[in-house]
Amino acid sequence: MNTTYETVIGLEVHLQLRTETKVFCGCSTKFGSRPNSQTCPVCLGFPGSLPVLNEKAFLYSIKAALALNCAIQSLVKFDRKNYYYPDLPKNFQISQYDMPLSYNGSLEITSGGDRKRVRIKRIHLEEDAGKLTHPAKASYSLVDFNRAGMPLLEIVTEPDISSPQEAYDYLTALKAILQYLRISDCDMEKGSLRCDANASIRKSGEKKLGVKVEVKNMNSFRWVREALQYEADRQVSLLEAKENIIQETRLWDAGKMATISMRSKEEAQDYRYFPEPDLVPFMVEKTIIEEIRKALPELPEARTNRFVKDYSLSEYDAKILTSQIDLADYFEECAKQYENKKTIANWITCDIMAQMNIKNSGIIELGVLSKNLIGLLEMIDSQEISGKTAKDVLIEMIETKKNAYEIVESKGLLQISDRERIDQIIKNVLSKNGKSVNDYKNGKKNAMTFLVGQVMRQTQGKANPSIVNEILKKHLAE
Ligand SMILES: [Zn+2]
């Protein structure tokens, strides 16, 4: 029945900027410190304290806005968003309302093989709220104001996304760009990247938007996709049953794999926005914007294209390698030291990335230096180890941080490529296995597999398989 409906999705991403200090005061932004140890009269909202804008946070915001093709507002103005909640010490949040820092941007993504342009409505700078925790079974809640006043960039799309998978692909592409800009850790687990979604459905072909439901509390891109799928299905069932969809905010419960009603959705007027009187509006000089634009790094898509062109990689490999800036840097470091770029790409996209997945770590934390990976590849090339042994050696390299040669040496893994020695061993095996030799000569070709197995057994698997095959065939043909 889904075929007669279409999903309309808009996403709101909150990105914590990687600055040393908070956005309107000098408190540290360090993660994981003792609760309420990074606070001051400004971020605690004491009467008489005055905010001062963090220049770096502001420049980072412009950088993100330009990378996402936004127009920059020439006059910068902040507003107060008023609401009462225990995590907000001032009872208002400094944000931007009617004149966001930047607007009318776009991000081109690839989803299911199709290209799609997602329009970005606005990007603005604001401060984060504190963090509430609710200890189990306690009759109280705790609040940590270390997060209050952290610089936050809000990136809002137009409702251009038309499936949960597209939302996932948009977020993946956006995260890659933000990482390339090196303005944030983009770590969802630490909360430095958060995403809320608006979802509605309508009959296919209809122009009018359906009733919009906001979904929160999704702490991975995968949950965003699951939650949106659940929400689309839920809304379709309601319409099919001729029931109303209520405009509300719903929370994703990953345990139940369902969204749960939280509250009816606020409208902008509920927040009683007004200009922040303690921060005077100011003009942004065009020269500053142009300087930032010129200094923008090569972004993921451009790098993908360059990898295809310069290293003759497939687009598929190039995309995987450039999906994370550190991985792309690592590949290029390796490429400087080794001729066969395709081999490097294979090792990184298969074996290394498999280990990154298992260990849930980035390439840097994995600890395989580029020169050590190349050392391993060179040992395969010189036939000192087989490709199969090399895979085990790589895992050992990650565990012990030793280089390939040290491991191969200490474990006695060196491959036997000495033709005379292999010839001796084969002669010995053939003399003991006359029956298999006869079987082979009588047309039972799988006797060959048995004989190769015997040679490998005699050498504890260290004989070079291609040399074994070659010499064995020669003898059998005699
Ligand atoms: Zn402070």
C-alpha cells in the first residue's frame, strides 16, 4: 500500500564546533570533565554577566556555510529563544531567528545510484543547553552545565528528502564534508553531531504537505533511517484507518524499535523570540568571506574524482577511501611509497576497514603506520610470505604494533620459495604416494589437490603454492 504514498522528510543537524572555549564565554569545551567544572557567570546566566561572541566559532560557521553553498547574511544578529526547562540556566537560549547567518544552500548526494540535490534552508549559530541525567529509581534529576554555552551549528534542510535511505545518504555525505572542514569531531556517540527529523506523508503526486511529525532521540544514522521508516509506516496506517495524524514531537525508542509520543509540537511563536540586546548586530566584511572561501579544503566529491583520475581507481573504491578524511590521507601516504595503487586500495577497503569495523576505530587509532602496510605488501611481492599469511600478519601488526618483518621473523612464517628445496620435498611426497600418482595418471584430477596438500603439510603451509603447483605438474607429466 506504500506505493500510493510518498514520504517527505526534512532534517535538522546540530553540530558542536571544535573550539577551545564556549561560544559566548571563556569556559573550556573539553569533553568528559567533572560535571559543572566548566562553568562561569556567563554560561550560568548570572544577572549582569555579558556574552562575547567566540570569533573562531563564527569563522567555522562561515566555513561550513560556504562548503554547503549557502549565501552569507551580511548583517549578523542574534536572538533570544525563550523556554523554561531545567537544562537552560538563563531561561533562554541565544540563537538566530529571522536572520540566520546563512541560507539558501544545497548539498548534492548520490542515493540508490541517482543524483539528488537537497536544498539547505538555513545554517545558524547558537549555544547548546546543559545536559540532564535521570538516575534510575531516583526521585530527582541531575544537570551538568558543562555543555551549556557550547557552540552549536544548526543545519536545516528543506523538506526535499523523500525516503529514509535518502536521509541516511544525506547525513553520510554531510558528515564527510564537515569532517573535511575539521570544524567538529562529528562524533554522534559523544553528542557532537545530533540529528532530528521532520516527517510527513502524502498521496503520491499531491502538492500539499501532510501533517508534520518531529522525531528526536536518534543517536546513529542507522536509527535515523529506522525511525523514519517506522514513522512513515505508522502515518500510512493512520491514514488508511481514516484516523488523524497529530502534529507532535515523538521520541525514537531503539529498544522498542518504535517512536513514542513526547509532546505536542511547539510553534515558533511559543518561543517569544526577540533580538539579543547584549550582542550588538555587526556586518561581515566581504574580504573575510572571500578569504575563507579561498582556503576551503578539497571536499569529498572532488577528492573522489581526483582519486579516480590520478590513481586509476574505480569510482566505488575512490568513494569508500574518501568517505573519511583520515582514510583518504592514509591512502595517499601509502600511494607515495608503493607503485600498485589498486593493491593498496584493496588492502585498505577490505582487510584494514574490516579491522576498523571490528574494533570500532578510525584508521589513526588502528595504529598501522603507512610504511608498515607497505612493508607487508613488499613481503608479498618478494614472495617471502603468501597473501594468505599476510592477512594473519596484518591482524598481528594491529595487536602488537610491530612491523610485518618482525612478526614474520619471530613466528617463522617465511615462505619457502627455494625451488630446489621444494623439488626435494615433492619427490619425497610422490615416492610415498604412488597410488595417488597412478590415480592422477588415470584421469582422477583431484588426486593433484591431495598431493599439494601433502607438500603443504610437510612444510607447515609455508611452501609457495604457485611454485609447488608448477613443479608438481612437471613431475606428474613425466
Ligand atoms: Zn562560561
